[in-house]
Amino acid sequence: MFFAKTLVALIASATTVVAKSVSRQASNNTACSFIMTPTPDPGVDVLQTDINFAIGHTIGESFLDLTIDDINAPLVRNSDGTYDVESVISVQGQNPASIAAFVLAWAGTTIDGIAAEWAVATVSCVLNSPTGGQCSCAA
């Protein structure tokens, strides 16, 4: 009985440490909103995985051998065939401003997924920095 309680306490402590570590990383990121049009449009279920790949792959091509965190919210399909895409991005060793500058340059270009090519109409980003403050920027 004592061993079981000790084991549970150790697991809880380890979980707390991991949660705190993730929390700090999450405060040093760039949150970006996009309006994109996929070609072809096989539907939101296929496209959710595709946009995860497209954004992560596009970042990974420029930031080789670095850890990338890219968390995408569920896609929202608009009546005109465009999609609202929300992504929170961080790259090991890079500040949020450099990531925002890189992502803002996607406006007017196409990024490649597996099932679709994504035409990027607009991009706006909010910088979340551990030193405090936020900066909003758009392209």
C-alpha cells in the first residue's frame, strides 16, 4: 500500500514538472491567423491533417535541425471556399519576431500540403514573448 501511494506521488510530481515546462515554452511563441484556399478541397477532415503538414513542413524547410512546435486549431470553412487557419508556432532558439517575419512573408504565396496546395491570402500574427508584452502584425 505504501509503495502504491509513493508511486502515485512520484508520477504526479513528474507530471507537474512536465506541465510547467510546457507552459513556459507556450509563452514564447507566435500565434498566427491565416485565410487560405486549398486546391483541391477534399473536405475539412482531410484538410486538417494537410494544413498541419503544410505549415510544419514549410517551417521545417527553413529551420533545419530545430525543434518546431506547431499547434493548429480546427479549420473553419467559409462560404466562399476559403478557410480560417489558426496556428501557434515556436521554433527552438528563435524569437517570436523572427518567426512572425518568416510567416508573414507567406501572404500571396502558396504552401504545399500532401493533399492540397494552400494559397495564402492573408496572415496576421501576435507575438507572445516571455519578456512580456505582445506585438500584433499583419501582411
